[in-house]
Amino acid sequence: MALIFEKPSTRTRLSFEMGVYELGGHPVVLRPGEMQLSRGESARDTALVLSRQVAAVGMRTGPDSLLAELAEHAQIPVFNMLTALHHPCQALADLMTVREAFGTLTGLRLAYVGDGTNVARSLGILGTLAGMDVAIASPPGYSLEDDLSLPPGAEGSLTLYHDPREAASGAHALYTDVWVSMGDEAGAKAGGEAGGEAGAQERRAALAPYRIDDALLDAAAPDAIALHCLPAHPGEEITAEVLYGPRQRIWDQAENRRHVQKALLEFLLAA
Ligand code: CP
Ligand code: NVA
């Protein structure tokens, strides 16, 4: 199994590497600069060669177009380990964690508060596919696109809000992600407006009301759980009280990456 990481990773690398090992496979982790891809070999040629040597390939990169090009030319399964727009393996673990807590997914309300990231987008797509009502609250300028196309068969709903309490109201799971995603360090917004330190300050100020704390959890359903894809920044998007407290399932969620990804690999590779 080739696992190409063009960006840093703790959980995704550990969970895939150990998961492949547990399945009896051999994970080959490839870091930036280790492949001829970094010296101009095309995604097409890389895909053709990978297809002759490994059973499947996962990639973490910035541009979704690079992953799409690799997948277009590969003759083996290609899976997304995080791109600028999507983080589907994370969302699989998130849904597994919610189902462990409530026994079902259909009809549950999943509220995400914060930046309209790759994580939020994948939750919207997979959550609705699983029949959940996904509520996403972001400050103006940081929202997901309001015309996000949901997959065929998605029976849940996706609603975008600006008010975090409105999204959290009645939610079974309350979720957040970092304020500054990989690749966003230099700029305030996806469009690159107001970059630098001023941009970072503007981003923090805009996102501060979207922090998951005990008060926001109190606005959710009585048995609501708190989720976070990690890495966390306690005091920014989530308080330490919630991150290490009794209502979180965040560390189970991190573990579940491995379990659900093993199921994904079986699904992709079983004859
Ligand atoms: N949640 C997640 O994908 O973590 P890593 O960036 O550490 O892989
Ligand atoms: N939105 C974050 C997720 C990290 C797992 C990022 O892209 O950096």
C-alpha cells in the first residue's frame, strides 16, 4: 500500500500504517521530495507505475485536482487522506464514533461550528448520505459554499448557519476543527484576502464565538457528545474542559480512524 503524504500528519499516517499492517499488508509511506513526482514526473506516469507495484494508494496533498488526476490514471483504488477540499476518511471515523454513542445515525443532528474546512465539507457530504441532519455554523466569509452538491442517495439535510447556538440547538454531536488549516497559515481566508499576521488575527477574532465550550454543549441535546478531528488548540476552537472532559468522544474518534479505514480498505480491495 502506498501512502503519499505531501503534508504533515499524525493520526492519518499512524492509523493507515498500523491498519495496513494489521490487515497483513505492507505500508510504504512516501514523504515530500521522495518521489520523482516532486521533480516533475507526471501524476499520470506515477499512477501507472504505482498500479504495477501496490494494491492501492492513499494521498494527502493540497490540490484536489492532483488526487483526481492520479485516480483517473491508476488501475488500483486511490483514496483521499486529506486535500484542501475534502477529508473523507476522517468523516468515516466521525460517523463511526457517533454511531457507537447513539446506536444509529439516521435522523440524528450533527452540528459543526467553526471554519468551513475540508473536514466540515466531508461531514456535510457523508453525514447527509448517512441520513443525518447536518448543521454547520461559520462566521460570514468562512462558510462552506451554499451550493455544495450532495451525493445521490443523501437523505439527510445540510443547513448552513452563522449563529453557533442555533446550529448547536438539539444537536447529538457538536464538532469543530482548527481555526488555521494546513495551507491557510499565510492568509486569513481561502481567497487569500488579508494575509499575514493581520489576517491571522482577523481569522481568530471572527472564529472566537464558535469555540466549543461547556455552555455551547449545554445548548445541544442533553446527552450530546463533543467531537474534534484533531490536532486541537485548547483555548482556541475548543476549551480544555471539553477536550479532556466527560462529554467528549474525541480520543475514541482518533482511535476509530484505524478501525474504519481497515473496513474501507477491505471494501476497496476484497474481491
Ligand atoms: N485528523 C487528522 O487527519 O489528523 P492528522 O493531520 O494528524 O493526520
Ligand atoms: N482542516 C484541517 C484538518 C486537519 C486534520 C487541515 O486541513 O489542516
